[in-house]
Amino acid sequence: MDVFWTYLKTNALELSGVITGMVCVWYNTRQNVWGWFWSIVSVTIYAVIFLEAKLYADMGLQVIFGLLSVYGLWQWLYGGKGRTVLPVSRVPSRWIPGLVGLCVAGTGSLSWVLHRFTDASIPLVDSFTTAVSLIAQWMLGRKYLENWILWIGVDVIYVGMYIYKNLYWTAFLYVVYLGLSVYGYRDWGKSRGHRA
């Protein structure tokens, strides 16, 4: 039991990030604006965690997530027609090639920077998950249903990456995120056009 309490004490920051992250995503799946407030708390905690783990792209991602959380809050409250609540919708199909191109360009550029200028431990995977996550977070802010599909895919990769980096609480969090993303996709799909 002493080993458990010692582990808990030395990983309190990571555990607090896990809890606030779960609260954030739960509220997002319920289309509740409180998710954006919890997002800001969670990303602040995780910026520190990822700095210590030398996952620099993920650290930078947390800063951008903080900014996208402010954007998402505003969009959800006032981004609809006539500054009304934004409804769930689909990504326009003509945007998909551009989003894929952004992902490829973002992954390549960030991977090159991390490989060349930092001691990042897994720059390509870190860069890919960062690029996909940025696109998914922007899509979440616009209430595009397909954001959950991206989150499902990237969460699977994150679980493996965090186990590899010995961030077990965070790996657990991403297993929970994976389940919540499946739930969010199903729930948002049912509510599309019916709930703001």
C-alpha cells in the first residue's frame, strides 16, 4: 500500500490532469460549454507534464488548445446564425482534402523542427498526433460531428505513446478519452440538427 501512496504523491500533477481532462471531455460530449473551462485547466497542467517528459510538440499543443478553448467557447455560445448557439453539423466535403493536406504539412514541418532543434524522444509520432489533434480541436470548436472520428484515431496512438513514455495515468486518460469519443460521436450524431 505504501508503494501506491508514494506513486500517487509523485504523480499528483499527472493525476490532476487526468481528472480535469476527463471532466472536460465529458462536458464536451454533452455539448456543455463548461467543457471549455475545464479544458483550460487541464491543458495548463499537461503543458507542464509534457515539458518534463520532453514531448515538446504535445507541450506546445496544450498552449494552442488553451487558445482554441477560448475560440470554442465563443463559437458554441455565439457561432450560430445571428450569433445564436452553434448546432452540430458536418464538415463540408470540399474541405477534407485541405484538412488532410494541413495534417501532412503540419506533421512533416513539426517533425523536422523537433528532430533538428530539440531532444524530442519520438518526433514523428509526437508531430502526427499534434497535427491531427489541432485539426480535431478546431473541428470540435465548430461542432463538426467528424471531430470525434479524428479523436478516436489519435487517442489510440496516444495510448501507446504514453505507455512508451511511462505516463501511465495519462495513457489511462486516453483510454477513457477513446470511450468518450465513441460516445460523443454517437450522441452528437443523434442530436445533429435537434439540439444546440
